[in-house]
Amino acid sequence: MLAGEEVIEQMWGVSLDRLYESAEGQRILSCIQCGTCAGACPYGEHMLYPPRRIITMLKAGLIEEVFDSDSLFKCVNCYTCMTKCPREIKLTEILLPLVKEQSAVRLEEMPAELQKAIENTYRYGNSYGESARKRAAWIDTIDVPIRILAKDPTPVDILWFVECDLSYHPRGQDAARATALLFHLLDLDFAILGPEERCAGDCGRLSWEPGLAEALVDYNLSIFEKYRFNRIVTNDPHALDAFKYRYPMFEFKYKTTATVPELHRHLDRLAPMLSRKLDYLVTYHDSCCLGRHNGFYDEPRALLEAIPGVRLVEMEHTRENSICCGGGGGGMWLDTWYKQQDIERLSDRRLREVIATGADVLAVACPYEVSRFEDAVKLAGYEDRIIVRDITELLVEALGGH
Amino acid sequence: MSISIFVIAEHLEGTLADMTFEMLGKARQLADEHGGMVTAVLAGYNVAQLAEQLGAADALILIEDELLAEFAPQPYQDVISGLIRERAPGLVMVGSTSMGLDLAAALATTLNVPMLSSCIDLSVEDDAYVVTSQLYGGKIMMETAVTAGTAIAQILPGAFRAEDGQRAGTPTLEEIPPGLHPENFRMRFENFIKPEAGDIDITQAPILVSVGRGIQTQENIALAEELAEALGGSVSSSRPIVDQDWLPVTRQVGKSGMSVKPRLYLALGISGAPEHVEGMKNADLIVAVNTDPDAPIFSVAHYGVVADIFDVMPALEERLGERVS
Ligand SMILES: Cc1cc2nc3c(=O)[nH]c(=O)nc-3n(C[C@H](O)[C@H](O)[C@H](O)COP(=O)(O)OP(=O)(O)OC[C@H]3O[C@@H](n4cnc5c(N)ncnc54)[C@H](O)[C@@H]3O)c2cc1C
Ligand code: SF4
Ligand code: SF4
């Protein structure tokens, strides 16, 4: 995998018509048409133009035909093709977003769910269409002191970028509360932006609406400028991606990490606090952005193993082979569109692997996954056999006496 | 102040749209309270027979021409702007509909008069029409007073009751020549494309009987259908019902389905997941039936019943039957 900086350099200013002028364009020319990308893609069989064929068409000057198909609406930005490509072509990072943007423009009608999410994000700064003022309302539901920078702008070590799902979705708020408690117990110096925070413009939206993403980048950068902090920590792996790979193109300079690796850094202090035994057989679902794109495979597992009583079991596809929950790349707002194409949701497919492990708990680390998998559990009728929990929730459950 | 309101009638394929009656009803009420005239303006071709449904108006101005047979923005703007310039009514009511959106702004610019969009209420105070408009999708209301001259008000569908404007009786009829300038028309009506006859549109249903996984089997959906019929509503559902193909996707309420705002939303065996609530939280009245007293649906419901839906459904139906007979 390339270092973040190198990828960014390659992406800057790359457009389809000038693709071959860039280093990445030259790399695309080296494609050996092995088809690994198409074979590894979780929706490859449903795409008329999976990555390999996109490259064929591009070389043949027939890319317009690709734009006119809806193939890339089935791309969930899972980074599988890119991770597997023997030529290290940055498919998910560079080529696919460029093609997606054009396909979206030509689509006769944007799927209503996606349209609504994009409009809400534009208007309210979150896909839920909730008021920005309520973004920090969840902090009144716990006893942990949480500093909002607008109220107390003194310098802080960690700017905790909470993101939309943890701010507004009731199950996301469970993870927000758990995270806040853990940060507090670890004595981390952290603060949030509260109502000033807006969607980071995650990978999904970046690929469909680059203009909106840029507006969000501009906005968030203007807010970051107001305060002094050392680094950003976020629970949302998509936001991590945005800050790590896209924002630096706009002179963003902060170190960013995700909550899971941040907690892992403090494991020596955290582990002794985990005094309550949880007698669970747990399987962990690797989030695409956290795992494949950023290489955090061991940290979530180490955190889970630190909980007394927890035994880990792996699914058939795990770590870099993990199957996406289907929420990335805008998939979070295309469920009905998939259904109308008669395509199984990836969360339902993935759940079969979860069930096959015999685990009682499915542990996740990305806010999309809790709602997606809890819904899949209902549909499969497995509510009595398995529960879905964010890693932070499990850690809090294991805290003795807190 | 004496009322002088023009209502621009909307019709499609020989039928007057509800929008027309909604605007007429409100105009009539103001004229009854304050005195004055309500004039309906009917532009079209072979539409004279619609006059007998426009009894809520005092007068009807009929303008007929082949070029007005179907709505096209330019011919309509042409005849209506000429008429308004000549008669100078106080207020012109236009629907906030596909037709009205094409018409209102153009009339306002042509005549150089104010235009008020997204109006949901109208009253008369002292010497002014006071128009209430929605801003930010209804989060903020704005009141504007129109004191002199003519103003165009674009009325949101559903702001007033159509029943109030549905009165038989033919108003005084005045037919005027169209005086069109076809040489200026750069748009013309081609043909009318009808949507495929599909499933019912749950966003239009006044009452929704909505079922969730509590309904247990596909066969039981018939019970909900019966209840919906007794209530005069339609059946909608949560997503798992659609995922199991028990109902078509057109019936799904929520984040990845439809957003609905019926007068009554009866949630039967629906837990109230945030993705579901996103699509129905704005219903006028939400009644939830669930066996679980902690179900999140109760936090958005106006009335909650902790009970088994299989007890509640037949009991409700029985009561409704009694009321009918
Ligand atoms: C991205 C995404 C988009 C989604 N979009 C939507 C959407 O558009 N619409 C939607 O609905 N969901 C959507 N979901 C799914 C949502 O998260 C829930 O899984 C779903 O709404 C649950 O449906 P339910 O309430 O019918 O089922 P459950 O949550 O299982 O609830 C069933 C309820 O019935 C009650 N019950 C059972 N038996 C009886 C009885 N005999 N009498 C009375 N009550 C009884 C139970 O107590 C329970 O509360 C989405 C999920 C995701 C991840
Ligand atoms: S995996 Fe890489 S080299 Fe192989 S076909 Fe796909 S893009 Fe080309
Ligand atoms: S990123 Fe994932 S979904 Fe998209 S083309 Fe590659 S493998 Fe398929």
C-alpha cells in the first residue's frame, strides 16, 4: 500500500481527460487485464463494466459507454480491487471516483434515497436532515464532561470529530457515549466542535458529488482554523479517509487517526480497567476503510481480546479479504435501488458468514455497520442468537464498576 | 376593504384540479367575510362546461383558444398577463404546482408586480391581504402584507380544503377573446405522457395502516388490508416486509423508502427504528400498537397502545363496522 502522501500527490488535479499525463494514468496503462479486480469485487458479477473492463474501454476510447451504464452505482468503495491488483493500480482511490462522477451526471434520475441524503448534507451538514444545532444534543445524556470548543476555545490535544452517525443515529449515539466515557477514563485531553461540526464529506459522497465534498472541506477547514489542537481522532473510518487522503490536498495538516487505534495506543492503561468478564464468542467485521485502506487489522482484535472472557472467532472472509457491509460509496443510500435491481444487500450476505461462526456477538468499528447488520439480523430472524455491538460499547460493558 | 381576487383555474384532460377548488374556497371565505368579488379565470379549449362546477366564484372569465387546449407556459402567460394588466385585481392566486410555477414568476416579471411563493395561509387585515409563506421547508413562517396594487400569490397544494371550493352553480360568465401572439411562442405542447399504471401512491393516502414484522406472516397482511379499507386508507409497511416480498417496494416507508405525511399513521407491530421513523415522523397523527412497552415507536407516537395487534385489528374493525351501520 502506498503512503497517504504519495496517493494524494497522484490524485491532485487528475481528471479523466488528463489521466495519462499523471503517474497514475501511466500505471493504468500497465494493467495486464488479469481480472483479479473483477473477480474480487463483491458486486463484480452484477457490473457490466467492472474495473478491468473499464480500463479496456478507456484504452479503446469507449469510456462514454461506461458512463452510460450504471455499473459503478454498484461500487461500494470497498478497496478490494485496489488492494488485490498486482499492478497496484489505485482503482478505488482514483479511477473509479472519476468514472462514478461522470456516470452520476448522465443518470436520468438519481435514486431518491441518494438524492435526499446529498440534499440533506448540503442543507444541514448531515445526511439525516437534522438541525446542526442538535448535533451535540447527545452529550446531555451522559455524565462525562465534554468540552465544546466554541464555548471553551483553549488549546486541546485531541479534536474528537464525532461525525454524523454518532451525533444523530440513536445507535450511533450509544457508541458516542461509550467513546466519551473511555476517553474520559483514559484522561485524554479532548474536545468536540459540537454544532460547528459538519459531515467530513466521506468517501461515498466524495465520489458522487465532488462539488459538495469540496464545500464541506472548505467549511470544516475554516472551523479547524479557529482552534488550536494537535490532532484529530474520529470514530468514522470514512471521515478518517477523508482527512487522511483528501483534505491534505486542501492544505489540511493535522495528524488524524481513528478511535480504535487511538484506544489501542492506551491499551496498557485500558486493559486493567476491563475487570468485568464478558463470556462472549465474538467475531469482528473488518471495516473496509479501517482495514483494507488503512491497515488497522490487529488493533481492533487486540482491544477485543483485552476483554476478559471474550473469545474471538474469524469469519470465512477476514482482514484484507473481508466483505464490505455494503454501506460505502453511497451504498448506505442505495439499498432500495439494489433491491430493485434484484441484488442482495452485502450486509445480508456478510451476515451468513457471521452466523456460520456461531458467534454471539458481531463486533464492528464503523458507524454504518451497526444499523446495517442489526437490520440484517432481523431479516434473517436471528435476533435471539446474535447481537451487534461497536467495539467501544463492548469495552464499556467490560468496565467494572463504571 | 373590498376583496378582489382572481383565481387561475387549473385543469387537466377536461377535469378541474383540486388546486382550483382549494384556492376558490379560501377566496370565497374572504369575500363572504369582507365583501367583494372572487373571479375565476379559466383558460383552455372546449372547457365551457367546467363553468358549472365553479359556483364558489362570483364571476368567471373564460378564454378559449386551440393554443390553450393544454397548458403551455407562453400562451397562458400571454392571455393571463393581458387580463391582469387590464383588470388590476388585488390578488391573483396561482397554484404552487407545475403549472403555477411556470406561470406565477413570469406573470410577476411581465407585470412588474410582487410575487409571494409557498403560501399556506391568507387573511385580510385592515387594508391589506396578509399572506403567510413557508421558508426553509416549513421551519419558518413569513407574513407579508400586500397593501396596494396587484400581487401574485403562489399557493401550496393542500394549504386549504378543496371541499370548501366545490360548489355547484354557474358564476356570471364573461367570455373574452384570447388575443394571442403565437409568433412569440417558442414552446409548444407536444403530448401528454402518462405514468405507467402502477401501485397506489402511499404519499397521497390520507390514512395509512402500516405493518411491521409484528404481522408475522404474509397471509396476515390481508387483515391489515381489511382494516385499511374500513378506515378508508391504504396499507404501507416497514422495510423487512418489503425485503421479504410480502408487499411491493412502493409501500415502504422510511429512509430508503417513501416519506409520508398522512392524517393518520397507524403503526402495527413496527419497532420504530430510526430509518423507519425518518419517513413517517411528520404524520399529523401517529398511533402505534406494539406489545413491547419500550419500543422506540412510542416516543414518536401521539397515542400508543401496548397490545397485541391481532387483538386490536379485529376490535377496531368491529367498532368501525358499528359506526357505519
Ligand atoms: C441504510 C438503511 C436503510 C433503511 N431504510 C429503512 C426504511 O426505509 N424503512 C424501514 O422501515 N426500515 C428501514 N431500515 C431498516 C430498519 O433499521 C429496521 O430494521 C426496520 O425498520 C425494522 O422493521 P420492523 O419495525 O418491522 O421490525 P422490528 O424492529 O423487528 O419490530 C417489530 C415490532 O413488532 C412488535 N411485535 C411483534 N409481535 C407483535 C404483536 N403480535 N403485536 C404487536 N406488536 C408486535 C415487536 O415488539 C417489535 O417492536 C433501514 C436500515 C438501514 C441500515
Ligand atoms: S487487477 Fe489490476 S492489473 Fe488486473 S485487470 Fe484489474 S486493474 Fe488490471
Ligand atoms: S471498490 Fe469494491 S465494489 Fe468498487 S469496484 Fe472495487 S471491489 Fe468492486
